Amino acid sequence: MAKRDKSRVQYIDRLRGLAVLAMFFVHPAVAWMTPPAKNAPSFAYPMRVSGIVAPVFLFLAGISVASIAENGRKRGITQRDLVHRVSRRGVEILLIGYAFHLTSYLLNGCGGSWTKMLKVDVLQCI
């Protein structure tokens, strides 16, 4: 069993995990629903969840960055090194987000405009 990292706030990680799960379940369901299903009264429930999941995830990601910075300061890491670490992680997440867009574009048979790959989504907002 992996050792628990004591510098991490477990409930934030768990809440982010729940937000990701909600995104996995709600977003594809909304995207793949037929037009008549989208007009059903029950469609309001997934739309409520869909509208709040991304902002909650971004809020929790911001708390995580602040927590990382605070823990780094307590351990004596310089401001410059903290900025470098957080910036590097931000670029990694940005590239992962665009990799998802590229994958989606390729799986859809390169249909439509390639500029759709440049759209901004949750990962690019982080």
C-alpha cells in the first residue's frame, strides 16, 4: 500500500475526484442524448449537475495550488522555485487538455474544423 502524503489535504483530493467522476458521467450523457430526450423534464437534473461540476473542480484546483504554495513556503522552498513548479504543472495540464481535444478530433475522423482543437475547456482554465 502506498504511503500517505501528509502534506496533502485528503478531502480536497476526494472532492476533486468526485467532481471528475461527475464530469465523466454527465458530459457524455448530455452530448449523446437525442433531441427529444433533451426536451424531457428529467433533462434538467443532468444540466444542473453539468453546470456546477466544472466551477467546483476549478475552485478545488485553485485551493490545491494555494495549498502546494503554502506547504512549499513552510518547507523553505523559494518563491522562484514555487512559481516555477506551479507554472510547469500548469503547462503540463494545458497540454493534456489539448491532447484530449486532438484525440477527440482524430476519433471523430478529423471531421469539422481543426480549430475546434483550440477551444478552451476546464483543463485549459486551470
